[in-house]
Amino acid sequence: MSVDTSNETAAPPPDDDTHAGEYVLGVLDELARRRAQNRIRSDAGFARLVGDWERRFAPWLLRAAPAAPSPRVWQEIRDRLGWRGRDTARDGLWNNVAFWRAAAGLALVAGIAVVAFDRARTPPATTASEQAERPVTVLARGDGTPGWIARIDATRGEVLMMPIPAAVDPSGLVNELWIIPVGGKPQSLGLLSHEKAQTIAVPDALRASFAAGATLAVTLEERAGIPHAAPSSQPIAVGSIRTI
Amino acid sequence: MELRQQDVTEPENELLSRVAGGDRDAFERLYQATASRLLGICLRLVPDRGEAEDILQDVYVAAWRKAPQFDPLRSSATVWLGSIARHRAIDRLRASSAQIDQAPIALAETQPDPAPAPAHQAEADSERARLDDCIGRLEPRRRTLIRTAFFDGATYEELATRSGSPLGSVKSWIRRGLQQLRACLEG
């Protein structure tokens, strides 16, 4: 510390407003910055002064030339927030042929056991002859247990979905039903209840997708934005349509 | 372009309000609308791209958590997000001494104010024009120091070294400059 500057370095501390300006300008060293940041958190009046300076310098702030970030940045933000890997799922499991073969096999095995279960609980309003006309598809969960039973009414363009009671997903996400045509991409059929039987009207554009070999799948999704353009995560239950 | 960013009705405000309510789709759209601009702000202070992208991640993780604190009556979403980005980048500068800019600063009494780039002039909005006007009214020494501090993220100590001026003088020039600037902008 040289002698000729000692008088000025000992200058009195600035008033709050000027100090807020110093902080926004960025001239404070590491320790002084941390003190100012603590004060922003604890002192609403000081935080407002800082906000005012940020607004004053905004034209300079926004002058920086934009630069597109690499795709990894968004993926890592999602990971750090503990979200499911939307893009990973899209590129991975959904397009993985081996997974779908295995899932279809599972559904077949679960189907044999569950059709009997379903018959035992036939809704009283449905006659035996009506039942025979409507094929049943079981949507099996990853562990092989049935998640939903789908009864497809091709004439009316409806799918009756009956859930098998199971633990609710704790994340607050909801079930979304998808139809995956043979060789096609998943198309949303909308929100699916996990506790009540529900008749879902199939949009005209998707009716042709309900054919033998197509797949019904359920994913956990955000309620906002349903029907989504594409699933964000791996299916929790899948079933293959064998006959219509 | 700058005009839209300053507009209080900018779509980013609406998105940020929805993010405050936990809307992840809105957050993704907000990211898409603002990430390039925010990376630009980080790169201005931390030129290493990998490091700047790490800061950008911190910025959006913080933005998701702090979104409920955003007050659309006092700020715009782009300024709010841009300020988080700038402060995170400065924090990173302070934590690593490797990146300190040593370029000397000339503090001539009569140094002319550098003219804004033509592209900026063409799209200058009233806020930008006012800031440039008020900066232009400052004594050249104060003006140069405040500019260098803002665009290089330099500390008082670095500014004193780079300009060859006593630390106390640099502090008092900048503080008086800030007070004049506020009086001009609020006047």
C-alpha cells in the first residue's frame, strides 16, 4: 500500500444506492461481492436498489452478441433439476425395437392371465355377446403385472380403458395414453385415469392406427400440454393389439 | 430487436410467470427464447466456451428456483435473467484469478466517447439512447472507468492497476460517476 493513496483508500463507505450501483457495475472484489449478495437476500430495500441499477444498465447488458449454446446444456439443466431425460427417451427406448418386442411378449403373457380376471369382473351392463365382439388388450407394466385393460370398439371409434388399482406415481405426473401404429410414432390419446374406467374417443385421424400389430402405451407426463406431441419418458405400461 | 426486449409485454415475462408456477414446458420455451442471449452475456466476461456453458447451466437452474421472486412490475424477464447470468459470470471471474485482463486503460482527460456500433445506432431505443447520453455527459475519466468496469467485469483494484491511478481515486471517480449517472437517468 503506497503512502500517496492511503488518504483516498480510507474514504468513507458509499451510501446504499451507490453501493448497489458498484455491485451491479461489477467493481467489488470477491469478499465485498459476497457481502453485497448476502445483503440482497436479507434486505429488501437494498435488493430494490440493486434491481433499479440493473434496469439502468440493461441496455448495456443486452448489447452482448448472442451465441447458441450446445445441446448438452439443456440436457444437463434437466438432469440437475431431476427431470426425466425427454430427449434421451425419445432417441432411446421409444425407438428401440428390442424393447418393443420384449414389451409385446410381456403383454401377451400378462394378457392370458388377465383376460380371465377381466371376465370375472365384467360390468353388469355388458352382455356376453357384446364382449365377444370387442377384443381386449392388456397394457402390462414393466414388472409384468397388468396396468390397464383396453377394450377397443372399432365401430364407435372408442377405447374403454380400465385401470388395475396400483400405487400412484408420487411425482405428481399424470398418465397419458398413446397409440403407436405399426412402423409409426406414438400419437397421444390424451389423459388416462389410474383409478376410474374411462371411455376415450379416438380422433378420426387416428382410427386407422387401431389395427392388429399396433401398440397402446402409457407414459407419465406433465398435466400441462396434454395431448403432447411426443412422449417425454419411457412407457410405464404397454400392450399390443392383436385383433380388432 | 432491443425494443422488443425492453417491452414490458415481452412474451418472456408471460413464460417466466408460468415457470414460477412450476410449468416445465414454459421453462423449456423460455430457455429456447433466451439461452443464446444469456450465453452471449456470459461469453463477454468468460470467453472460454465450456466454462461459459457451465455458467449458463447454473443460471437456468437458479432461474427455475428463483422464478417466484420475479416481479414483472419492476423488471423484464430478459433483464432479470440477463442479470443472473452477468452476476454468475462475475462470480466465476472473481473465483479464478487466471482470467484477469491486464490491458492498460488510458485515462486521458479529453478521450472521446467511442461511438456506438452502427447496428446499435439503427435500432437504438429510448432507454439505450438515454444511457448513452448520460454516460456521454460524464467526465471522460469516469466514463472510461465505468465502461471498462461494466464490459470487462474489472474490480476497483484491477482498474487502479490498469489505469496506473491510486485505488482511492478510482473508487471516488466511479462512485461520483454512478451518482451523476443516476441523477441524469432519473432526472
